Amino acid sequence: MPAVLYFRKKQMDNIKKYIEQNKERFLNELFNLLRIPSVSAQKDNKETMYRAATNVKDVFISSGCAQARVMDTEGWPVVYGEKIINPELPTVLVYGHYDVQPPEPLEEWTSHPFKPVIRDDKIYGRGADDDKGQLFMQIKAFEYMVKDNKLPCNVKFLVEGEEEISSPSLKKFCIENKKMLEADVILVSDTTMLSLAEPTITTGLRGIAYFELTITGPNRDLHSGLYGGVVNNPANVLATIIASLKDADGCILIPGFYDNVVELSEEERELLNRVSFNEVQFANNIKVKKLHVERGYTVLKVLAYALHLM
């Protein structure tokens, strides 16, 4: 076996061994956080939000951060932690969030949303997938590298409590703490994977634009027998406007929409072609009979533009 492959196999064996030796502790620590109902949308949730933030801070310290603290914002607190091994080395800023969506409707849950359980080798509980679970994977990978003296760079953690309500306090916090948050790269795992068997790196995300459109009609409710056919129904006008945004082939008709679209590079196309993707299975998972894509694009290419899957 070549030396490089031998080294990688030995390293993977060490990682797997560390996971097995600490599996119960990892799960207990994660479950302790999952049990905290850190629902950021609930205004009267101060005690549980700070309890979740403090929990994350304590895990940072026990996992190897040299310092960690809960920092107030205009909304829910941010948790910051760091391990600086050499200021001359690159710095990775790990982003995550400890807040979760409201669990309602509760009757749809098989088990209690804040009493995590394991079924079929999967953890069920609010936040197990978004984003406490991903955050814990990063923290425990960091812990392994610290304890095995394999940390190759400086690491900073920024974990907020308002992601599920559009992060209203984060921008100001980042501006006010710009020096503290300086980094060479930001690592986020609150994304997706193509499958459990195929690790996926997301290198970018599609943006979101919100608009509110108000259609003004007549000054009162009109009788269809007297006014029908001669006065536009605002609901029909709105439907017409929405329908005019795309043509029959899915192409967006808004002038200038495509002006700043960056085409995939040859390297990106080559990486994309290596990805195994089953359109039928993808459609079946969301219970739709047919997938619709813009003229000239495949389903995978559209997803790649949305998530930059590599």
C-alpha cells in the first residue's frame, strides 16, 4: 500500500476509534442541547434561549476552545469560541445556530420534539437536523483534532440564536466585532447532502428576494351580475402578473434577470458530472409526478446553481 494511502487509512481508523470510544458521551451532550426548547420565534423564551447558549459555550470549553463566551445582542445571544494555535496560520470561522423552529403541530410528532430518541439509527428531535446536529459534528471533529494534536489551523466558532427568524441582530453584531471574527474562510454545515453514501460540499447558496405586491380594485365589493366582465377582479390581475414571470419553458421573463448570472466553469461541470443523481428517486421523495426545469437545463444543473454542489 502506498505511504499516502496507508497514512490516510490509519488516520481514518483513529477517527473511527475515537468516535466509538466517545459515542455515548457525544450523544449525551447532543441530547442535552436537543432537550432545550430554544425556539427563537417565541418572545417569552429568554430563559431557554440563554440556557441553550450557555450549553453551547460549555461544550466549546470542554471540547478544546481556549475561550468561549455568551455575548448579548439586540435579540438572542451569540456564542463565540476560539482556539488560536498560531496567529500566522490560516483561521477557519465555523458558523452555526442553536435556535430551532416552533415544533407545532405537536400531534404530527411520533415522539416529543424536545425528548430526542433514536429510531432506525436516526435521531429524532427538534434541532437534530437543523442545526444542533451539524454543529455538534463540527465541534466534535474539532475536539478530536485538538486532543490528537492534529489541529492544522486556528478555529473560531460563531453560533447565533436567530437564524430561524432571519438573523435580525447578526449583521450589527458582526460589524461591531469585525476584528474578533476575522478569518480566512467560513465553514457552514447547515446545508444538504445528495445521499448518506456521497459526501457533498456546498460552495455557495442561492439568494432570496422578497416582494410584496398590492393590487387595488374597485372601492367596494361588486355584484357579478351588474359588473362582471367589465371590471377586472384584483385576484385575476394578480394571477396574471405572477403567471407572466415565466414562459412555458420555465425561462424567467423579468428584464435583466440573467445579466449577472455566472455560468458554471468547465471544472465545475466536470465535478458535477461525477455526481450520482437519480431524478426518479428525487421526485418520489417529495411525492411529485414530474420535475420542471428551465429550457436547456437538467435537474442536477438547476440544483447545482441553487446549492453549488460538488
